[in-house]
Amino acid sequence: MLSPFSNLLPRQDLLSVLIQEFSLQTHGLTDSLHSSPLFGDWNSLSPTDLPFGAKLWSEPKNLFGSNAFFFHGPNDKISTHGLLTVLAESLATSLPTRFVCLVPRQELLPSHFLELAVLHAGLPLFGFHGDERCLSNCSMSLILAANKESLQVDPINWERFVNRLHEWGSSDLISIPELTDTLFRERVSLLHSPRPLSKHPESVVLNSTPLINFYDAFAPTERSQSRFNPASCGRAYCSNEPTSALS
């Protein structure tokens, strides 16, 4: 079985920032050749990856209660629309569930999804800084997807995250959507601790930080009733394909 992944992983220093700021534990939708050792565990669509330590992702409920990172690069044979649609279905649970995605930029996103930042073409994003293959050839989006239960227990220190992201990369090639920045800065701050990174090989327990409460911003909407279709995540895609409107 040929791997649908053809890009190098995002740089480890970027992954470290995301893991620490969002308390991420799982590397989602990957395989034995592309899973990052920085995460506590990883999942795959293929049963052939189970002997290598993968957890099988065969239906939306496999992600219930997870705090996971999903990535696919501009050359991967992955449908961005299919991936985001399945992740949206995986938020339909009372367990706190949150995903941070790094994917080719989409003009429209499903409800409960928010673009955190745009990493523009030309940013040294992949592999190791200085490698000729590290430059991104298209704009990539960092996207947050979370259900209301996650927003009540999973804090986000927005100002610190933005500062660390700009310190990591060139400010000229990283932009924060104005709507996103406004939503974070106008939300009520609550004092909750993040999930501990108990399974992470370099366990980092963050200090208590204010929780950004997006409950009002993410008003409940009717959920899709379509069945989980792993094949939809493996189709070739057009980077400009439309997705559902952001609500």
C-alpha cells in the first residue's frame, strides 16, 4: 500500500510550540513513516500500521475525547474537505475534544472551525530549516476545531501563542486573521488548567492560564449524518476546494 503522504513533517520546533500551547497528545492521520516522536501516540487509517504502535482510526468515535494534531502538506494525496468533514463529525460528543490542523488554506471552513493563523508560501515550514525542501509552496492554515466541552476545560493563552508563533517564524510570512484575534481578545477569561501531557515523552505541564471561552462564538448547529468514510481522506484534492461556511 503506497503512502498518501509525500511531504516532510512540519519542523520540530513548530510542533513543539503547538504541543506545548495546546497540550496536544496525538498525531492524527499519519503512518509509520511519517509519525512524529514528539507526540504521545498516533493514529492511522491502515491496519498495517498497528504493529508499529498506531491506534486504528476507523470511525469518528475513535477521536472522542482526544486532543490531536492533524497535518497534510500541499503534495499529499489527501482531501482537505474530506478530512475536515470527518473531524467535524468527531466533535459530536460530550467528551472534551479538540483538534489543531495544519493544512493547505481553505476559503471556507465547517462550523466549529476557526483559522488561527496563515503561514504564507515561502515560509521554511517543513523538515529542517535550511533544507532546500523546507519552503512551503502554498499558504497553509493553522486551524482550531473544538466542541463546547473542550472550550470549557482546555485553556488557550492567546497572547502567548501569537508571540511564540511570531518568534518561531518570519512575521512577514505569518498573519493572524483579524476576526480570530478579535474573538480571542473579547472572550471572558476563565481560570482552568490545561490537560497534562502525561503521555508525552518530554512531559510538559503548563501553568494555569486563562481559558478563552468561545462558547457563544460556536453556537450549536445541526450535525452532519454522513458515515465515516476513510477513503474521503485519501483522495487527491484541489487546494482551492470549497468547504462549509464558517459560522
